[in-house]
Amino acid sequence: MKTSMHATIAILTVVTLTSNIAKAEGHYDIAPYFDAQSGTLLTGGLDHSGNHTAPPISVYGYEFGEDEFDPFNPTDPGVNQSAGVGNLPAGSPVRYNVLSSLLYWDGDGDVAWSGPLGDTHIDLLVGTSSRTLTGISGAQAGSLIQTVAANGSLHKHFVTSLFVDYVSSNVPDEPGYLAPADGIYAFSLELTLTQGDTLFVSDPIWIVFNNGMDEEIHDAAMAAVPEPASIGLLAFGGLAMMRRRQVRN
């Protein structure tokens, strides 16, 4: 079994999901919904054609490499809700927090998450605020995504930049360019919404990026993200090799 160079301190369970996945072949922005009666912040999907998928969605798939001239700086994920759909209270700030370190799977065999290779990392940018995710970065307070507009709409995109190290460029044809390793890169976020003095927090969601692998591998990774009970362990930065477990009813 392959492991990263990071120390393994625990064996974490991975759950195979049978529903609530934004499939890799359908590109979705994260669409927040607010249930005022229950005081719940939920996450659904909104595609580029304006089609909504109701909550709950917990896993969102994206691709590196779609832009051949700038393959490792995609403007995903988006956080997007149409006017009058998500019941988002006007003027409420929507923020995010990072819940996990950066996970990596090379696509070989069964899904087996580890830390990324070497100094490989992701810079996650929204607006002018960025966070760096590594194999040991752990949980991090995020920043403002956007304030809900007067009509209840919201639309802001992250830039997710994948780098081999802290020196090389990730843009082809630039001096010092190095391409990151093929494989699957994943991390967990939560959204928050503040209304008055009350903070509402979504369930954890997973962002799963494919870099150069078949879509069957991407789908398998999306269906085998760590279960919520394991995210707390990931938050300490103790990246472990995770064994895949099938859930049986």
C-alpha cells in the first residue's frame, strides 16, 4: 500500500455514498438554501443552464485541466443561488470554513486517501482572501464569500489553484512551470450564514477535483469521501491512509 511522506497517525473510515452526490458529469455550483422554520442552512446544486437540484447535496465534482492555457487555476467551486429560490435573507453574509486538510488519491486500485505528494498544495481564493491547503494544514477559518443581495440571490466563484511546490509556476509556458501529479484532490468545507445575531452552519460538503483521470475514477472518489465522523481527525492535520468501507443497509 502506498502512503504519503506525512506521518500516519490514525486509520480513518471512508463511506461509500449512494445518494446526495453532485455527479462529476454534471457541473454544479454550490447552491445554498435557508429553511427559516427549522433554522437550517442546506446545500443544493445549480448548473450553468440555471437548473436547480434541491438539497441535500454533500459532494461536488470539478476538473483541473479544462483550460489548456491555464489548467490549474479553475474558477470553481461557485456558490450560486437564484433570486427567489433559496429563501436566503437579504443582507446576510455567507462565509465558508475549511474543515479538512488536502486529500489525494492516485487512482490506483480501491479509493485510498492520503496526503498529496511532496509540497503539493492548493491555494483557495475568494475575493481577495486566500487559504492554503496542504496534507497537514487542518481546519481553518475561512472568509466572506458574499452578502446576499436584496432579491435573495448570491453568486461568487472561488479560484482553486493547484501547485507542485511553493516555487514553481502552475501555468504552462511560464518560467519554472511544473505540472502537478495526476490524481484526485479533495477537501471539505462548510458554509455559514449570519442573520442578526444568529449563526447558521451547513453540514460538511466535499469538493473533489479530478486531474487527468478517467471519469470512472473521479466518480469512485466522489462516492468514497470520508464520513463526517472522520473530518474532525482530518482537522488536526493527521493525514492517514484511509480504508474504503462499503455501507450496507
